[in-house]
Amino acid sequence: MQGFLTNEEAKLRREDIAKESDFYGAMDGASKFVKGDAIAGILILAINIIGGLIIGVAQHDMSFSSAAESYILLSIGDGLVAQIPSLMLAIATAIIVTRVSTTEDMAAHIGQQISLSRAWIPVSAVLLLIGFVPGMPNFLFLAAAAVAGFAGFMMRRKEQSEGDIDQTQGADAFVDDEGKTAPDQINLVDVTDNSAVSVQLGYGLIGMVDETTGGPLVNRITGIRKQVSKALGFVIPPVRVRDDMALQANDYRIRIGQTIVGEDRIYPDCKLAIPGDATSVKIAGIEVKDPTFGMDAIWIDRHKEAEAESNGYVVVEPESVLATHISQVMYKFAHELIGQDDVKLLLDNLSQTSPSLVESVVPKLVPLHALTGILSELLAERVPISDLRKILETLANLAGRNLGIIESAEALRPGLAGLLIQQIAPLNQPLPVITLSSELEHMLISMSRQSNDGGLLLDSGLAERLIKSIAQASEKTSADGRQAVLVVSPQIRRQLSTIIRQHIDDLAVLGFTELPDNRKINVIATISGDTGNKLEDK
């Protein structure tokens, strides 16, 4: 959640700040020590040069040029020799002083510092350059460069081997989740999974997520998350993809939390061919049902793709089949994916532009958990919550009515239904609408009033015919490339929507009061019923 740290994160942050503070303080002391040693060396060199010139000229009757040649050369040589122990002392001081507060022992700490290839390789390069300077002890510097280069090469090989081991361990953790560091040890991570959305793959589908072989599934899932998040108005949690050796090779399973909400079988070496309305030629393959929409489909060999397309089939890649199924699950269970942390993140974002609104509504008028419940009720029927500003303003106006979570969500719908409708039909096209006849609607309203809890209790025969008629009208519209909505009286809208969602996932049920005044409506079917509860499409 934005602006908040967990206890572990706060502890690590404090440790990092403490180490950084100790490091800079230690470096300040070390730099002062080295600076003082360097100044002392320069003063000693200057004194040796001046004193040597005076002794040579005054005591040994040497000319100034002879004295300078002898004593300046001796002073510089003495200065260079004196800097060798000073250099070693400075290095030792830097290692000890800058060790700061670490849990490692001194030997291990020094070993790590001097076993870095990125330190030895530049040293070797500098010594090599000095070895080619005329007048320098070339053999000595070239030999030292060779030794430093060999040390850097060995350190580099060691680092690469350690990196390969880490990568291999990471790959094994992905490919085989059942592997354990010890046969008799069971870790908590092996029996718990806190991911909101997870996809488990059989071992035959692992190549679909292997980026080294061009597996496109991860990128597809990321694109779907962005699309669904933009449509619904909140960030869909990341999807965890992992293998499961308990599944068959080509099986997959989709979970929301710990609940399995979808599973099917796909064939990565084939393609799914979905027949169109004008398709008459049957192609040999594995006959199945499309996992997302339940349509008849056939898994065909890849070399039959051209033949299938020429006969009116729609050919889909296997990763697209799985990605589309995941997309449908995200839309269907979005109300279970949003939590208080997600709502707090939305409020933090809105507070940047409307701080007074957020402060006055949450939590003064509407507690965070109640707002989360209201947004969850809206998402259960795919009503976008992207206009959070309008939601809070409406809730502020409803504050004095003491409405519950469900009643508040219903009161918000008329102002938000336009966001849902614009996703169903473009603004310049009429909205396909399915309605109920007045007789049937009055009968359903009477049933709702007679129920003690306000629910809608239908006998099995009536419910079956009602669902069948609505499904036929919806499928007919979908075949024309459009999506219809069912419009009913607000008194039975929620109860009827609950019944229909159990059988038709993608059909939106709206009340008359939720239709925008600026949209044209095209009634494509009217579901009617007589005294015998006979339903007819019109």
C-alpha cells in the first residue's frame, strides 16, 4: 500500500540508514588520517630536499647543481620508499574503520573486499600501462600486471559459477515446486499461497511461460491485467504462474485465492479452431468446448490452420485460449479481488486532486471496510468504479439515510451505469435491449413482495424457461457482433440479476432508471408469459 511500510521493511530500512551513517562517519575519520599522513610525508620530503642542498653546498663544498642532483634524487627515493608502509597502513585503516556494523567476522569481511574481480581487473590494467612507460622497471610492472590479471580472472570465474548456481536453483524452484532442501523439512511456503490470482500449469505447458524459448503467456497476462484494470477502475493483483506436478501434462487450473474457479486442457502444439455460422466442413481434430464461452471447438494441427480459416473457422493460439479464460475469470471475480488495501490506494490517488472530499467522506461518513463492500457489490455486476470522485460525492449525499452496503450500491448504480453501457455499445449506436412483458414483470414483482426477505423465488419450470428465453435472445445478438442488456423494473433488478448471473455471466441487468437519457435504445426481444407461464421471444 502506498505510503506504508511493513515491520520487516521498516526494520531493513533502519538498518540500511544506520549502516550508511556509520560508513560516512568512518570514511570521514579515515580520510582525515590519510590526509594527515600525506601532509607529513610531503613536509618530510621538502625538509630532506632543503636540508640536503644546505649540507651539500655548505659542508661538502659541492656546487648547487651537483648537490641538487644528488640530494633531491635521494630525497625523492626515500619519500617513495616511505610511502609503501604508509600505503599499506592506509589500506588496513580503511578496511578496519569502514567495516561499520556488520555481523560477519573480520576474516570473511576482508576476504569479500579483496575477492572482487571489478577491483583486480582495473589494477591489472593500470600496472600494464605503467609497464610500457620508458624508464620504468618494465619487467616488474608487467609481472605485477600479469599476477593481478590472473587474480581478477579467477575471481570472475568464481562469481560466474556462483551466479549459475543461483540461477539453476531459481529455475528448479519454478519447474519443480515439490523439491525441498531437506527430505524431512516442510516449509510454510510449501503449504500456503497468498497470491490473489494464480495459474497452475501441467509440466507440458511450462514452455508457454519460458521466456528463453519465447513463451508469450506472461506478456499476455500482463496485457490482460492492464485491460481489465482500466475497464473496472482498480489495479488487478498480479497473477502468479507456477507449475503443478499433480496436474496432467496439458491441464491448467485457475485459482482466486485458494478456490479453483476454472480449469481445462490445452494443447501447446495445436491451435483451437472455432467454427463460424457459415462453417459446413468439419476438420479432423480433438473436439472440445471453448473454456471461456462454452462454444464447440476443435484442436487442430498447426499445418491445418490455412485450411480451417478458408472454411470459416476462427483459429486461436493456445496461449490466447488460456489468456482469454483468465480475462473472463478476472471480470467475473473482480469483486473478490478488491480489498481494503486496494481501496486505500485508490483513495490516496484521489486525495492528490480532491483531498477535502476524501477527508470528509472516509472514514467520517463511510468507514473504509464499508466503502470496500460497496465497491465490491458494484464490481460483482461489472459496474466500473473508475469514477471514484462521483462515488464519494454520492455517498456523502446519502449519508443521512443510514443505508446498508447493498442499498448504497443500488443507490450508486444510476450514476455509474453509463460507464458500463459505454463499454457495451458505442455512443453512436443504439443499445440492444431485452425487456420483459408487463404481465411477466408484474408477476415477478408480486412474487418479490410476497417473499419475507424480499427475494425472488421462482419455481424450477418458470426459472428454466425464463433463463432459456433470455439466453437465446442474448446469443442471437452476440452472433451479430453486439452485446445486449436486460432492462427490468428497479424493484426486481437485483434479485433477477442474481439468478441470471448464475447461468449467463456476461449479461448486464439494468433498471429502467439506469438508462441514460442521451442513448438510443433498440428493443431486440420482449420476454412474455401467459397464465401458463409460456415464454416467447419477440
